[in-house]
Amino acid sequence: MEEYLLLMRLDLLTKEKQPSPEQMQVFIQQYQDWVGGIAAQNKFSGGTGLSTEGRVLKGTAVVTDGPYAEIKESLAGFIIVKATDFDDAVSMARACPILEGEGNSVEVRKVMGVHQAAS
């Protein structure tokens, strides 16, 4: 099995698109059930949500505030799954409840191991 990164993008800015607290609880439960199903198959490697703020480094000396959620489709979080191939990873991603939201997306990328931990 290889690892695949599932990047979840959704609108974090448009006020009308934000769920009510009740809807948010339903969405969180759906998300936890989805991840739990992947974990039950021993295919979950990890993941987390991301804040809407950060820092961007450019060149050797430039550090700017950002990235900010300035566009409607913002990177909200990711998980890493174990899959036999892209089709297997896409099948897992296709079941992500985030896709039920208008304009939301899940990007699937194969993790390429170029770094190794020091021994």
C-alpha cells in the first residue's frame, strides 16, 4: 500500500455558506464517521484541519503574512490514507461528506517519499 494525501477545500469565507452550529455538529459527525470507516479498514495514516492564517516564505529573506482565506475555495484540512492505487484513494475521497457542499472539493495526491527520518 502507498500513501495518498486527500486535501479538502471549501468556502470558509462566504457568510451565507457557513453552517449553523446545529448543522456543524451533523457535518462533524458525518466527517468522523467517514474517517472512522477508513480507520476501520486500517487505511488511515493521519490528518488534521488547518487554520485560515499562516506565513509564506519567498526567496531567501521574504516572509509575509498569509496565506489568508481570500478566495472562496480555501484549504481546510487533509488526511493521509493508505491505498493500493489512485483508484482506491479516489474511491475513499469520493465518500467524503465535504463533497456535499456546493463548490467544495477533495484533491487526491500520491505521497512521494523523498525525505527519510534520521536514525
